Amino acid sequence: AVVYVKVLDVDEFSPKFEKTNLFADLREGKVYDSLVKVQAIDQDESQQYGKICSYEVITPGVPFSVDNEGTVKNTRALYYNEMHSYIIQVVAKDCGGKKSKPISINIRVKEVCKNGWKDFPSAIEYLPQSGAQKIAPNARLDWCDGCVPEKVSLKMHLATKHIGKGCDRDTYSIASQRKLCGASGESIDLLPSPGVGTGWTKNLPTDDGKESDQIFFFDGKTNAVEVPKASFNHTLHKHFTISTWMKHTFSEDTEAKKKAQKEHILCNSDGDGMDRHHYSMFVHGEKFVFLLRREAEDETDMDVFKPAEWRWHIPQINDNQWHHYAVSVDFPEVRLYIDGMLLIPDTSNEEILDDWPIHNSKKVHFTKLVVGACWQGKENEFGKYFHGYLAGLSILKDKTESERVIRCLNDCKENLEFHALSEMESGTSVSFNSEMTEFSITSHNITEVERLLHEVSYINSRRYPTPGRRNVDMRTSILCKEKETILPLSESYIMVQQSTQPTLTIQGKSNIDASVKDLKAGRRVFEDIGINVDMHIQEKTVPDDALLLDRCTIKAEPPLDFHVEHMTVPVDIMTQFNMKLESSETNSGLQIT
């Protein structure tokens, strides 16, 4: 008999790869049909077990796949800025189900050269009191066109218009700011924060912040305030400066736009009998206007036409941004400063109208000084209301403010910085705008532009800066073979963090015993008082100039009886130590600034 013996194969061996490590490159932005091919073998002899049936990518979450033929490809477009390289593992499986040991494949993403900036940060965190912080210390400029640039131009812009009144400024009261800027203390604040002796602004809508220099809103219909004559003598002579912060835009009312109503920021007018305006500052359509109707000095002066109205056609008044305006008068000369800069007058932006002097009238017995509207004495009502925001409205009488002080009051405490002028190559130029919020570089050399950009910093010198976002953008152009190429806009933002607020603690006796004799002679009520400021910072000491108190209010309960009692400040001590303090007393108490 013939016996046929059939030997059945068993799946004895696992597949093995011919190579245990593979490398592949891919260009970013492209999907490949085949990146690399893997191949495994199996030592089993039969068709059933000696054949590789499939391959599998076992690395989870990677954008790659492998087919049964061992062809590896990417499943989507990949980009260098997402990941520079990937390491994936692949196994082979024979038809009996046995798997190989994994093989590693290193896939490198090749960056495609694109004109533009690389490593320009998308966001920068800024901590209060951290000094100057570089914006783009590692940025590099890729230029792929091959030709050597003739000129490289860059402009960086820091956006601050949304912060405070146009940027981060000190928010001390007007009186305190004037002291810090070295001005005289004779300026009168017409929109003070409500307090002892300054109650006329208490019913005006304000911002909800805790800034000393409060922002007041005027609705253009109902709200205005009269400045008490006891706080300010209304008469102005030949020399004075009126200044204010203002944020204003066109009325949303279409009819109002057509008629261009006068909106009075400040108005001194007849209190009764007549409607004459003695001086005023107002917005009229697209014009910023100052009116000054002076009284005749003698009979011969009655017939002399003199400058009486100055109209400035300027774009700032309706751009819905904060601007600082200062009108300085050395009659008949009048100068307008906008954001600390003198407006150079010409026929396109200034118009001056003459008028007769105002004559005395028995019908008028007094004048009224109003902020936010104009008092119409004949009708006995307010009119010509202002619609917008005001802050820091003040008048300096009998002298004009210096340009240095006007600029100081307008100074921003945040800006761009650059201190590498001495390191610039020949043929390179840099420049700032007046606000230090725009910085420009022009050079023939890309490497030089990169190096100088690395030195540009942001700084906020306020101890308690306004927290929030400041956008930064950078525009770059390259001139090559007389053809200008505009590169993609580079954008980032600086996030200023919230600073820790200080804690003020006042300690002293809560009860004071005094005899009638002591009270008649004058008794010091705060001689043992101590004011402690906890800055909540790690340093053990804080410089004295960092501890600036804006004001102190002492309230009397019950109110003072001025027939028998008063509160006073020690003028002799203030004089001895040159302390530039001012005090204001009412029956409610005393305010020291």
C-alpha cells in the first residue's frame, strides 16, 4: 500500500523587517502618495504562514498610515511650525496572525521657504514693575526670492488708544499731576472728583474706576454743572491757559449732524437779563472753537475790532479717541496744543474772527461759569449741551502754561524703547513717532534689521499699570531689483498683568482729651498718627518717591460750626520743609492735596 504523508506547516516564525530604522523627509503643506516603503519577510515556508498579509502603524494619534504593501504616507498636510519631525512605529503581520517587532521611522518635516518673519511671538506677558521687556528677541526674517535686497523697511506699531485716556498715564488728580510736572499750584480744577469743597460734580455720571482723575460723561441733553464762584473767580484777563481731556464723536442723530449744533465744553455767560457769552470753548461740527469777548478797556476801545473767535478744523475732535487740548492765551495771540504738540496754524486749519468788545449792561448783574453746556441768562435755562467725555478740565489764570508742563501732563507711561543707536551700521536709520508708539527701521541688510529688531522693548513705568491687552503689529517691505514686496503682517499682543494694590493703614488715638483753654489756643488732633503703606512686594524697602499719596480727606461729624471752630493745616511746617500742599476747608471737614 502507498501511504501519502502530508506535512502541515505551522506558524513558527514571526515576520522580520529587513531594516530596523528608516528615515523619510516631506515638504510641509503637501500630501504624499508614498513617503517610504517598508518590507518584512517571514521564514515560514508555506504560502499560508510565509506571506506578509498586512502592516500597521501602532503609534497612536499620528497623521500617517501604511497599506498592505508597506507604503507609508501622510493623511493630511503637515507644517513645520506644528511639528518639526515625527517618529512612528510600524509592525508587520503574517497571514497566521503573528506580528513582528516594531520598526521606527523618523519622518522630518521640511520647512518651505516663505517670505516673512519667523519666531515673532504671538503673545507677550508683561509683569508690573518689570522694566523694559524685549518684544521679539529671536525673530528672523526669511527672504526666498534670491536677489540681494536694496532696501528693507520695517514699522512696528503699539496700540494704546483703548487704554485709559489714549494710553497708560498716571492717574493722579490734576493738582497732583501739576506738582509732579513742576507747574505752579495756581491752576483751578473745574471737574474735580467729588469731595470736601468740590461737591458740584457729585451728580455727574462718571466711569466706575477708582482713578483719582475721574472721567465724566455728558449726555448732550440734560447734564451740566455750574462752577461755584467761591471756587473760581470767573474773570479772565490777557494771559491764561484752559486745558482738558476730551473724547468726542459725531452725534448718531442724522438731523443733528446736518445742523452741527454747538456743544459747549466750557461757557462763561450772562447770569441774567442777556445771553452774551464772555468766553467759551466748544465743538461745532468738525471745528474746535474758542470764544473770547473781552470788555472794552476805555471808550476809545469800544470801536476797535479785535480777535474774538478762533476756529480750528482738526480731525481729532470727532475720532472717538481721547485727546488732550490746551488753549494758551497771550492776547491777542492764541495757541492750541493737541496731545502736547503745538498746532501750527495755516489757512486750512485755523480761522480767526474779529468782533466788538462787550459793553457794560445794567441788565446783567452776574455771570455763570458752566461745564457741559451754556447758561442762557435771558431764558433762565441751560442750552447747547456737550455730548461726550471730559476729564481734567482746568484753568490757569494770569499766566500761561509752559510747553514743557503741557507735554508732561500728556506723557504716556508706556511706550516702545530702543537703545542700540551706537550699534547701527552705516546706511541704517531708525525713528520713533512723538508718542513712542511707532518704531521704524530702514536698512540695506536683512541681518541688520533682524539684529536691531531684537533690541526693541516695551516698557510701562507705572507702579500700578492698567491691566489688559496692547496689540502690536509689524509691517515689512523689501525693495529688490526696483520691485517692492510687501511681506505678511506680523501680529502679537502684550498682556499687562494686574498689579497688587497697596494697603494703607492709619493708626492713632481714637479719642483726644482737651481742655477749653487748649481748644481755644488750637489743639493738634493728629500728632501721634501714623500712616503705613504695605506695597505687597518682596523688597524690604521702598524708595520714598514711590510712596505718593494723592489726597487726604478729614471729615467732621457733626459738621463744623464756623462761628466757633475751624480746622487748619500747619503752614509753618509746610513752609519749613517746602511741602507743596494745598488745603480746602468746609463745614464738612478738610481736604489736603
